[in-house]
Amino acid sequence: MANEKKVGVLLSGCGVYDGSEIHESVLTLLCLEQNGLQAVCLAPDIEQHHVIDHTNGEELSEKRNVLVEASRIARGNIKPVKNFPIESIDALAMPGGFGVAKNFTKWAFEGVEGSIEPQIKDLIVKVVKAGKPIVALCMSPTTVARALQGTGIKADLTVGTNASKSLYDIAAIGSEMKKAGANPVMCEVDEIVVDPKNKIISSPCYMMDVSITEIYKGIEKTIAKLAEMLKDS
């Protein structure tokens, strides 16, 4: 359809421990289609921080490229982030996975003090300043917070809640996000946090110790809200 809204899906590789979380990525693509939105997969053409053997969590000696790995999820239909024209998309969606905190930023190692890949920062800032919505899932709100650091934009974002079971220190991550200038909000896996001023929607997904069915509920609500925002824009 000529008037179909397009959503950039920003991927950080392929695999939870060193790239994009695959369940979250696929469910995001599914929910976009279910809401009549066209996905445009994107990834930076850069080397991964490292490669992890997902059977045992050990680091491997090989090197991999983020764009090439992300193309596995995109079934080959993917575009590089560098010089990508944001006017060709109506919104941006960011699945989680450790890739956002290892390849997009170095948050996994240095928190808010870690660097951010310039082309990722540029993309996110341009999208927000253009008034286009952003969906941030799982750990990706930390990348949004880091990208907006110093811009004067204070975004409401969530990575989960310390009131329910999680493998991560949600409160500590929220504290680091606050240092970046964001407003961390506690949120359960099947809930969403909406920042209407900045048009940012976030949900915890696998930041909480939950099942794929439970993360689907959060992603479904998140993309439904995105579709509502785009319809009203």
C-alpha cells in the first residue's frame, strides 16, 4: 500500500548475548505487520564487540559484523544505518539484547560513561527531533538515554521493575539512565511506558525473568500504541 507507514527496526546483531534478542526482534516484526506497518530493518556496518557461544556463554576468538549478523533476522532485506534517510521512515523500533549495550554503546561494561556509536546516536537524535515515534524494548532504552544525553531531552523510559523477578539490577540500571538525563519508570513485563511529549514507548521484555508469551504481551501493546500514534500523526 502506498500510504503504509514504515518503521525502521534497528538491529544490533543476531543473538541475545552479543546482538539482538531474536524472540524480541521477530515478535516486533510480527506485531508491526499485524498492525499494518511496514518494517525496514537497519543495522550499523560495524564489527561486533565480541562473539559469544550461546550454548555455554563463552567468548569465541572469531569476529563478526553487526550488519551481516542482523541480516539473518531480516532475511537479507536490511539497510546500513550510516547515511540512512530518516525521512523514509515514520518511526523507529529497537528490540533489545546485549548487542545494544555492547555494539551500539559500551553500557554493559561502563554504564552511562560508556561510549555510543556515533551513527546510532545520530539516528536516534534525528528521529526524536523530527517528532517521529520510537519503540524501545528490553535494554534498548539505555541506548536511547545515552543518545539523548546532553540534548536537553528528558525521556520517560523503562527497563522493568525491581518489584518482580529479574536477572538484572533494574534499580541500578535506572540510576545510570537518570545520570544520562532520562526519567526511569518502573514497569511490569506486560505493561508499557509512554512518553507522549517525546513519542517514546518502552516495555521491559526479557529484562524480566519471564516467558516468550509474557514478552509478546508487552510487545503487542507497545506496537499497538505505536500504530495509534502514527494514525493520529
